[in-house]
Amino acid sequence: MNQSLKGRAAIVAGGGTGICAAIARAFIGAGAKVACIDLKFPERIDGTISIQCDVASEGETKLAVEQAVKAFGGLHILINGAAVMDPSATVTDLDLAAWNRIMSVNLGGAFLMSRWAVPHIAASGGGSIIHIASQLGSVGTAGRVAYCAAKGALINMARAMAIDHAAQKIRVNTLSPGAVETGRMARFGSMDKAREVLGPKHAMGRIGKPEEIAAAALFLASGAASFMTGSDLLVDGGYNAW
């Protein structure tokens, strides 16, 4: 089915690096107009516009969405993938400030970006919102209590949003990657170590690449997923199949 995004305008929150930078490149390749929103931009994607924004800020997110809409004349797609690195901790180890920051970015950022984007997507005739969750949104793992909690909440938030906004022709889904070769693997010291530790936890025996997740995001954003809403698309190399 058609996965062209020609004539569509997209915001990619977290588009400065990693999975979301790969998504931005895939969207540009499919013909979309793309605004990348992030705190920093270590990766610059040709053909996109960059808007600096803290997604935990109500005022900054509102302004960022307005800037993108003004630049493109409308909005059809929102990717919520902004996230902060979470420390390895249990509930007894994690201090409240760290918990609140993780929740305000990883979960609250998706809420705020959606809050401002939904009216513009509706005014453009509908479209697609995708929250980047995780395989750890549906299973637990040791020492990642805040991350698991935030990603699980994103999955259920998408279901509620899908019901709320179906009449506006807005589809809302989550995309849940397994471990992926991005800067988040720095917690292992090196990418080779991340592959060694995490690869065997996936049925395919390896971790994913950002481009593989971007291909799934392109599917969800396009007309090829026109009858898909309120769903969680697992692209996890079989991590959750064990």
C-alpha cells in the first residue's frame, strides 16, 4: 500500500538524534515536510527545520507547534519520541527529582505536544500521532522502574487518545522498539558491549537499527495504516516473544 507522505507536514519531537532522527530522514524521503523538535541537534537532517524546545515546558511546546504550523501551513503527523536518559534504579534508589524529570519529558512531553498538535491536525483534515514507547512498556526489567512506568503509560495514553480523537480522523498509535543502536546504549560503555549483552535477549539474536524503527513509523504515519488506531506496534526483534 501507499506509504507516500507527499503533501503532509510532520513534527518529530526528539528529532535531534537516534531513532527520531532516522524517522525524520524517512519522512523526508517519503515526501513530507518535517520539523524536528529537540533540546539539542547533534544530528542535522537535510530538508528539515529545527526548533529548539524543552518538551516538558508548556510554553515552549505551544510555541514550537505554532512555529511548525506557520512554516508548513498545517500539520498532519506528530511523532512523540523525546526522552531523557534514566538512571538504573529501583523505587527505593530513585530520588523524586529524577522520577519527576523522567515523567515530565518521556510522558508529559507527549501529552503537551499532543495537546497543542491535535487541533491543528484536526483542522488539516486528520492524520496520525505516534508515541515512541518501548518493549519495556509491556514487560518489566530490573532497575528501570521509571522508564517502564513512562513507556507503559504512553501505550495506554495512545489507546485513550485514539478513542477521543477518532471522530476528528486522527489515528493514535504507539511504536515499541526493542533495544536499538543509538546513543542510549552508552550506558553499556560501548556499542559492542550493548550488542553482547542485549542481543541474546532478542529472539533474532541482535539489537535493532534506527532505520528499522523508522520504517515502522513511516507505515504508521502513512495511508498504509489507515485502519490502525489505538494499537501498539512491537518492532522488538522478538524480545517479547520469549
